[in-house]
Amino acid sequence: MSAFFELCGVTKAFGGLVAVNDCSLTIDAGGIVSMIGPNGAGKSTIFNLITGLYRPSSGEIRFEDVPIGGLRPDQVARRGVARTFQNIRLFAFMSALDNVMTGAHAHMGATLLDSLLHTPRQRAEERRVRDQARELLQFVGLEKSAADDARNLPYGSQRRLEIARALASDPKLLLLDEPAAGMNPSEKAELLALVRRVRERGVTVFLIEHDMALVMEISERITVLDHGEKIAEGRPAEVRADPRVIEAYLGAPA
Amino acid sequence: MPRPPEKIVFAGIVLAFAILPALVTNQGFINVLVNAGIFMLLAIGLNIVVGFAGLLDLGYAAFFAIGSYTYAMCASGQFGLHLPFWPMLVVSALIAALFGIILGAPTLRLRGDYLAIVTLGFGEIVPQTFLNLEQFTGGPNGISAIDSARIGPYVFGLNPVPYYYVVVVLIVLSLIATVNVRDSRLGRAWMALREDEVAAAHMGINTTTAKLAAFALGASFSGLAGVVNAALLTLVSPDEFKFNVSITVLAMLVLGGMGSLTGVVVGSALLSLLNFFVLPQATVIAQQFGLNLDFTNYRFMIYGFILIFIMLFRPEGLIPSGQRKAELRASRVETEST
């Protein structure tokens, strides 16, 4: 059986700097998996490779058995991979609802002519996408903020809006880049519940996170990265006990 | 559909403009209005590129030139073709759109200042090309004796009133189309592109096609404007489409409020009024007082002052779109606090 998603020996070098070195990992459909590692370990670079922002220097990225390495971000998104960003990248001056509707761009079919004439087909589609966007805002608990500009939302809400926007593309795989960064404990608890509900929608979740307690609690499998290389992989308990992981985080024993 | 306030504004303007020629018997003033209408069409088109998609285009006059020359070549003695005015409106819009894509394609990777410089270059190249392709375009003399529009046996000739109605109808249709596009999948894609190109691409927006659609649609309106312009003047020449036309249209957007359709209408109306009416009239009056002053020569100095005041006191334009206003205010606060 082939994998839902896999990285096969992916390397990314920026000039002489090797950010990701010969990294392989496999994700099965339907779970929540995480990637951890110290700052600069290459976690976000891997996300950027997956979503097409960067091209791998070598190696292959396969999603549902199709190679996606080197595709443009919009092509990757159309295949069903959505993401959030480490430093929130909402459309700050658009309303929360418009942000989510923009997320649905890929599975809308209105052409330029439909848009110019507002054909019945186009109107029906707009209505459908607007309803779906409202449903997603409700899903992340932002139904009251639909008309607010994204930039005016509190920080935690912006993080959740980014998730709603990503879900609007109806993804099969959702990449969350440090979704809990800067959140207080109660916001983190809400996020944890939200991520679980995302999985219940049938979306596989792959997240980068620094908060160990959160990662250990939520993840089924964890990949540990250090200096661009995978140093450990397994269930949370295994990873926690791995001496190389402890070394990477705390330094080698004297 | 337009939101209620916009709808009312549009309806009011349309009504006022429909009855205007009955009240104004001075043909000179109707001519001023037709010219203002041509510039309004240009402003509506440029607003799609600059206001919606955020692509700063300083060579927009090139498409106006292409539209004008398309009609001039197809409806004059130049090649002995005398194609009718009405279908040529569509043909010119399509040809201008095609050139929007051709000239837009090389700029896709450019942003901000770099994009502005390259479009500025295209804006200079196009009239220069028309100047030098003498065997097709008549070179510096341009093309004259262009056919005027006609409906059946009724030839418009040099009477500006029928052109006036043509322009009003074109503006209304253009505004409806523009509002429709703004409130659609494509309009959202443009705004997303303007705000964050990387994030937009990750939403599945093909940034290449979205930008080319903006260039094409924006250019098509100047194709319409070009046909009316050529038919009204019955003459085109390369020096009609210089850099100052591009800058005038951009100044209309800045004055009215980029991205705001009401702003575009008001901004272009005000500058056109200044350009085609106030300054020439002021010159006439000055001469009556024995002053040998030609105010039209000070046009760009006056634009300059207007734009400086707008930037200082109302950077979002006279009638901004809500979104753009917030953007500009926010970026100003940022600059002030750093």
C-alpha cells in the first residue's frame, strides 16, 4: 500500500546552507502528526517545500501517490494541501468572511465572464461559498466577527481565522505552522480541541509546534528535526525518551 | 450587485447625465463632457489594475493609443477599410485586452517600483512604435478622416451630442461590470494578491492568471475609450498618447480614491472639468482682462499642488473605498511611529 503523504530524501540548500538534509517521512491519512525541533532545525522550510514556496534541491515529495515537489503553491493547494503560517498572513484589510471565501478560491469555477455578468451560476456559487464560509467561521468560533477586518481581531482569533481560511479549500492535508505560538493556556486548550475537531472532519493534520505539552498530548506520531536532519521519529513516549532528542534540546551531557 | 449607497449614487448620476444635453445647448460644453467621459472610462479601467489588483501601471495610455489606432486603421481611408463603429467597440476592447496580456506578461515577477518603471517604458514604446510604423500609421501625421459613428442612415458627424450618449452608456455598462467583478471570486483574488501575494498563492489563486486578467480587463476599457476618441476627433496622432495621459488618469484615481468606484467617477470628473473647462475658461477670462496668461500650460503644476494636498490631508482620496482607506491610514501610522 502506498502512503498518503511522503517525503523521500528531500534536501534543500540555500547556497551553501543546507536547511533540510535528506529528510524522509511518511504520514498516514486521518491522523494528527507533529514535527518538532529547535529553532532553525528546518521545520518551516519543510512546510515551504511541501506547499511549493520552495523547490527541493533533491528528493521527492509525494501526495496521494503523485509527486508534488516543484509545483507552484496554487497547484499544491488545488491538490488538497492547505496551510497556515508561522507569522500570521491573513488578508489584513479584508473581512473575516472574505478571508475565508478567498480560501475557497480553488474549488470555485466562476470564469471572468461569469464574474462580469454575475450569471445565475456565479450567484449560486457565491451563495454556496458564503454559506460554507459562515459555517467555517462558526466552526472556529468566529461567527460574530464575520464582518470585522482580519487585522482588528485579537491575536488568538487571527490564528483561528487562518485555520478557517485554510479549511475553506476543503483540504485533505492541513499544515499548521506553530498554531499555538503566543497563546495563553486557555487559548491553547481551545486550539487543542479545535485541531481535534478538524481531524474529525476527515482532515489529516501535520503541525509544527514548540509547546511540548501540547505536542505530546495531541500527536499520534512525532518527527524530530535538528540541523535539517531527522533525528528521531515515533510515538510521543518514544520520542520523549530518545537520548538524541534530549541531546538536541538540552545539549550533550558533560 | 452594488450596495445601496453606490446604487443611488449611480442612478442619480445617470439620470442627471441623461437629461443634461437638453439643458445645455452649448456644443462646446458637450464636447468637454465627452472628453471627460473618455477619461472616466480610462480611469475605470486603470482602477482595476492599480486600485483592485495593486499593480502600479504608469503606461496605461499605451492601451488608449492601441484602442484609438485600432479603430483609426479599420475605419478610415488608411487601408480602405470602413468597418462600422459598433462592432469595432468590441474588437478594439478585445485587441486592447490582448495587448494588456502581452505587455503584462513580462512584468509578472515585478512589484512596486520595478513594475512602475517597466510599465512606464511600455507607455513610451507604444506611441513611439506608432510614430515609426509610417506605412501603417501615417507616422507623425497620424491617421485622419476617420469614419464617424452612425446609426443606420444617421451619421454622428461632428455633433458631440450622440457621442455623449454613447459615452454615458459605456460608462454605465463599465461600472456595472466593474462592480460585478469586484464582488466576485476574481475580485477577491485581486485584493488578496494586493495584500499578500504569497498567502494568495497558497489559497489556490494562480497569481499569473489573476494578474493577467487584471491587465486584460483594465486595458479593454481603454480600448472602448480609444474608439470613441478616434471617431469623435476623426483624427489620431502619436502625440495624443504621451506620458501625461497616463499620469492624468492615475492622478484621477489618487484624487478620487483608488479602488473606490464612486471615487474614480468623482476624481475623473473633477480633473476633467479642470482640464477641459476651468483652465481654458480662465485663460479666456484672463485675456479679456488683457492678461496674456495661458492657464492650460500650468495644468501639471496645478495637478501637482492638488496631489500634494491630497497626500497630506486625505491620502485615501476624496471618496475612498473602506478597505483602501484603512490600509493607507494604517501604513501612515506605521511610518509615523517608526
